[in-house]
Amino acid sequence: MDWVSDVLEWIKELIKAIFDAFWDLLSDIGLILLSAILDIFLLIISFLTLPSFFAGGLSEFLGGIDPAVMYFLSKSGLGAGLELIGAGVMFRLTRKLLTLGQW
């Protein structure tokens, strides 16, 4: 009767291996679909054109502002404030990316 338990153990291992292979197949299909979706998204983004007001850069956009307004903005610390806000947003996006949106 020892051989019966060996055969049953072999069948149990075989079924477990089949389910493991099926699970790996499903996860591979999910990765393939995700890759295809991201490739399509990247293709769509590559077809978008840059707006005309971005073509000259920020200096061209800010060049038309009155010098008195620029002086006030430079003395008010707007540049440092925008740097802090940008750093905070970048930190949050990086944190979300690295923790896969769970934190």
C-alpha cells in the first residue's frame, strides 16, 4: 500500500505543477496586455504636437511681461515658492511610482 500513497503524492504534485504553470501563463498574458496598452498610449502621445506657446520656451513667454511686474515677482520669492511646490509634487509622484500607488 506504500505505492498507492506514492502515486497519490505524484498526482498531487502534478496537479499543483499544472496550476502553477496556468497561473504563470495568466500573469504573462497580463504583462503582455499591459505592455501593449502602454505602447499604444506612448504612440498616441508621440502624435501630439507641442502647443505654439511652448515652442519658444518660458523665456519668450515671460519676455512680454512688464519689467515692474517682473521686479515685484522676483522680490516676492515666487521663484523659490514654485521650486518648493515643484519639489513637493515630484516627491509625491516619485513616492506613488515607487510604492505602486499604495502610499
